[in-house]
Amino acid sequence: MDDQRTTVAVVSPGYMGAGLGGALRAGGARVVATVAGRSARTGRLAGRAGLELLPTLDDVVAVADVVLSVTPPGDAIDAAVAIRAAADRAGVAPVVADLNAVSPATMGRIAAELKGLVLVDGSISGPPPSARPGARVYLAGEGADVVAGLPWAGQVEPVVLAGAVGTASALKMCTGGVYKGLTALITQAMRTAGAYGVLDAVVDDLARNGLAQTAGVARSATKAGRFVDEMLEISATQESAGLTPDVYAAIAAVYRDVAGTRLAGADPEQERELTAAEVVALLSRPVGDRPA
């Protein structure tokens, strides 16, 4: 594949999608997206990454060699349906890489919606390359080598896994459960410590063991709404493996609670790092409440 002539579509260009698109653009690919119906923040992120914005999803899919689906987990199936419909209307058959944090079972449903197109099962480990280069994109299934061969400009490490569609999603359900589960535990510890007046001592003790993740707690809060669906996907995955689903159902409840706080409304790319006291204060204030 001639990287200079490759057109990659990003659906959709949020924090992660725009970051991946920016890396591909830096590598020489033409990267297209649409922000129709999306927030002003999404438009800002796409513009900052230098993506070529087209009017509609139909326009985007019609010119794409490869489509990257990067959406909240709860939107992954709807995105697949929309991509398939756009491809049918345009009479094209791009490679579609679903990079969303979903269970192998959900990936199976996505595969059914995209039947007839080459589907790559993918998962992302790490922050967007615009925040910190070095994220890994795990890929499985027919066409994995095509996506791995895109010009990632050294900002993303593609890893092709042996196995069929569902393999990369299974990996994500395991690793994401550890990373986001740990953050949920630290979030709960910090909120509890704030209630009992021992926050500074708790953060200091966590720091001794490399677990003082105040910045990570703050960033995760801004994405808590989508993490609810991801934790439920992990819960279902563990149940399918013969394990209890209760652990991640409970962690989903933690993120659901966090999603109702003011900190959840902040941008994940916020420039100023909040102190532990500020994080706990914002996590304790319901959406809609304002400081006196």
C-alpha cells in the first residue's frame, strides 16, 4: 500500500480519534473526518490535528481506503451500522478497523453488521499520541496487516495478534479492566479520605508505592460516562469466561457516580494539573451545583 496515497477516515475525531488521525497525517496519509452533529470541542480537536473535514459521513466513507471507528463503547454498534450504510450508498468497500473498548461478544455483533467488508478487530492501550506518543494499537483478523502498515509516524506502535476477530477486544477487556479498575479504586480511596479528613496522608502513602494518580483520577473523571459502558463490557466478558460479573458491575457503578459530578464536565486535555484537594472537591459537588 502506498502510504502517500492512503486515505484514512476517522469516525469520530474526538480526543483519541483526533490524536490517531494526527499521527497518521504526520506520517503522510490523507486523513478525513466529519464533525457533523458533533460538539464544538470535537471540531476544535479535529482542527488542531489538521484533519480534512468533509460535510457528511457518506463523503468520508466514500473516499476512504481504511475507516477507523473510535467511539465510546456504547456507540460502537451504531457506528458500525452507519459506516456500513454509508459504504453501501457510495458503493465502496473500505477496510474497517473497530478500535473500540468492547467485549468479544459485542465485536461479534459488529462483525455481523459489517458482513461483506473486511473488519479488523482493534484495541488501543495508552493515551492519544497527541498527549503522549507510544500508544499501542492491537489488531486481529483479516486486514490487520493493512492497518498495522499505515504511516503511524512512530507515534503509535501497531501490534498484530494471532487469532480471529475478537482477540484484540479480549485483550482490551483484560488490560483496560486493570488500568481503569485501579483508577476507580484510587478514586474511591481519595473521596473517602476527603470525607474523613486524611486526604494528604493517604495520597502521601500511595505515592510511596507509585499509586498517587491524582492526574489520572481527574482525567478518568472526564471520561467516566463512557467508562460505565466499558466496565459493563468487561463484566460481560468475565461472565462469559465463567467468572463473576460482579466486580466490574460494581466498578461501573463507581464511574456512574463520578459521571454525575462537576469534574466529569471538564476536558480530558485540561492544561492545569489539579491538586488532590481540588479533585476531591469537584468529585463531591454534583453537576449543576456551583461554588458559593
